[in-house]
Amino acid sequence: MPEQPALALPSYLNPHELGPWGNYLEQVDRVAPYLGGLSRWLDTLKRPRRVMIVDVPVELDDGTMAHFEGYRVQHSMARGPGKGGVRYHQDVTLSEVMALSAWMSIKTAAVNVPFGGAKGGIRLDPRRYSQRELERITRRYTSEIGLIIGPQQDIPAPDVNTNGQIMAWMMDTYSMNVGATVLGVVTGKPISAGGCLGRVGATGRGVFVVASSAMRDAGMSIPGARVTVQGLGNVGGTAASLFHEAGAKVIAVHDHTGVVHQASGLDIPALRAHVGRTGGVAGFPGVDTPTPDEFWALDTDVLIPAALEGQITRRNADMIKARLIIEGANGPTTPEADDILDAKGVIVVPDVLANAGGVTVSYFEWVQNASSFYWSEEEINTRLDVIMHDAYAAISTSATEHKVSLRTACFITACTRILEAHQMRGLYP
Ligand code: NAD
């Protein structure tokens, strides 16, 4: 038989040209040696299953016309419908949405919820548009991607700069187009429109659950442990409160307005109330105010980056004194920083595991919408705790077995689950 030419990647997937997508391809290549016979299927993870680019034309409030570029990428649907948020940001690119969709495939498989991975976005700065304009943009975008989303196809959710209101508009638009109320087409909806109790705090709660397990494994106890947190929003705020309630000392918080530090432990309820009133931690009374650089160098036991991507880099990784890093944010640690931390013996619980509480409770929302039977918040939190705890335990065992980091173990577990599904389903036609 003549030798087949090597499979060339389509030009739009070239790892040398595409930042976030290139990083993802590198992460997948790193797990190839651990996949045995499944590696035959690995190329399916190196390209999205389906990419949709849509024009979103809208009449603005002043009567002028504007066009926005929108995307929906379905990376893998081998294990179930696509799942992933919709981001509204002026810097959204196809490469970024592709990478985020792939990381959703890894995340849903790592915690073993029956979804694939998808992501969407519109390239716009939402602060420049009125609520009425955002509603029209959202509704037109939803109609355009309506061809490929649906409760059994692909289920969007909130991401950066999108929220429950936007999800309610998306659900309503899809429902109007199909002629029936379809609650399960998106998650992260307001409670009054089919949402799920506990969804808002779910990601922070998941961060706390995996942090507790990782601390126990490292021989650390929560009462008295020193914790530092970057970002006191939805994720960091919930995690900080749970640590505070469990007796840990949250000694420093760094947000977009500055850093506050108190060696004896900050009063987290008072700090969160201050942030609610003023928009940031700056100006909180009775505390020290180190610089952002000093924040990373603080003597602490647990560090929780829960703000933005690319915060722990080769510039500051060496200063970090924490024994454990729990990644609440998506992509807070660069690959070079990962290597530096690994060499220092710092344990990093990666984003694809640590912040999977949000997608897990999204799964609960979808199940409740499908059955029209709603659970109590206590039931939701208990089920979330079990899934997060079991996922951490399985991945930690795999890391020990393979002698790899928790991040690599997550990718091994997730890629194995996705590729096993591919192999069992076979190739159509
Ligand atoms: P949020 O908007 O509620 O809070 C963001 C926090 O980051 C704020 O405290 C803000 O002050 C801080 N911040 C912003 N810019 C900063 C800067 N330059 N320096 C320091 N701090 C800065 O956002 P969130 O929902 O808490 O999300 C935080 C991270 O978690 C993001 O990476 C997001 O993708 C990720 N995440 C969120 C969820 C979720 O369910 N909300 C799920 C998975 C992952």
C-alpha cells in the first residue's frame, strides 16, 4: 500500500500562529504517551468538530447599523451535547473560542459530567452598548447559532461579561423560534426563568471542596491555614467566605483596585460588604496595603488565583511561597510558570478540575429542566460536593500512578474518557 502523507493541520489550526489554541495543542501532545492504543484517535481532539462564524447585524439606538462578529465552536460531542459559555469581549478571537471550547471538553470529562465541550463569543465591548442594544445583539446572535444549539445538541451558559439576563434572552429567542418554551437550551438562567439554586456560588464552592481535599492530602488542616486570594468576585469571593467560615485565615486579597493584607486574617464578610459598596478592596480600613508584586511573595499556605488568565508567569512564579495553588480562574498559570512551580514542589490544582463546580451545577440545571422537577439548594450542594471530591480523588490517584502533575493527570483522565467514547462509537460512515 502506498504510504499515506502525514496529516497536515488545516491552516487555521496552525499551533505556531494561534496563541490559546496553540497552548491547548501543546497540552494534548504532552499526554499522548499515556494514551496507549487510544492515541490513534488523538487527532480528533486537535480540531474542533464544528466552527460557526456569524454576522450579527443590529440597529443601534441612534438609528445607525452595526455588525458584530460572533462565534460558536463545538469542540467535541463524543460524550454528550456540547457545553460552554458565551463571552462578550472586544478581544474575543476564533483561536480563543476554539481553545476555550476544547478546555470545556477536558473539564466536563475530568469531572465526568455527560457533556462535550463548546464555547461561543461575540467580539464587542458590552460597556459601550445599552441594555436594549445588548438584547437585540443577543437575540440576533442566538437566532444565527440557533441552527446548531439545542438542549440535546449544544447548551450555552454565561462567561465573561454575560449573565443570567443574557441567558434569559437566549432561552426566550430560541423558544420563540421553535414555538415552545425550551428551558434546557441554556444554563445559568435566573431562578425565575428556570435557573438552578446554588449556581451563582457553585464555582467558588467547588474550589473550596477540591482545596480541602488537596490540603488533606498534603497534611495541612484548614483551621488556621493562611490563604491568599486574587479576585474577590463570584469565584474568589465565595471561596474566601467558605475558607473564612471553616476557620482559615484569609490574610490577603488582590483585586483590580489593589491589595489588602492582615496577618491575623481579614474580616471577609466585612470586606465583601465593602467591595459590594465601593466596587473593590481599596479603602478597606485597618489593613496593610502591599503592592501587587508583594502580594505574590507573601508567606502563605494556599494561593487562589480567581481573577484573570496569565497571572502567574515566569516573572513572579519564583517568588511564590504557597504550598498549594488552587486555580479558580481559567488559565491563570503559564506553562513556563507551571514548570518553575513544579521544580519548587508547589502543588497546582488545575483550572479544568478546580473551577469545574460551575459546569457541574449547570449540568444539574439541565437535568432539572429536562425533568421539570427542582431540587433544594442543600441537595444541589451535596451532589456538587460528591462530584468534585470524587473527581479530585480519581485525578490525584492517576497523578501518583503516572508520576505526573495534577494538570497532566487531568488531561490523561479526560482525554482517555473522550477517546474511549470515540472508539466505542466508531467512525461514521
Ligand atoms: P468576577 O467578574 O465576578 O470577578 C473578577 C475578580 O477579578 C474581581 O474581584 C476583580 O476585581 C478581579 N480582577 C479583575 N482584574 C484584575 C486585575 N487586573 N488584577 C487583580 N484582580 C483583578 O469574575 P468571576 O466569575 O469570579 O471569574 C473569575 C475567573 O474565574 C475568570 O477567569 C473566569 O473565567 C473563571 N471562572 C468563572 C466561573 C464562574 O462560574 N463564574 C466558572 C469557571 C471559571
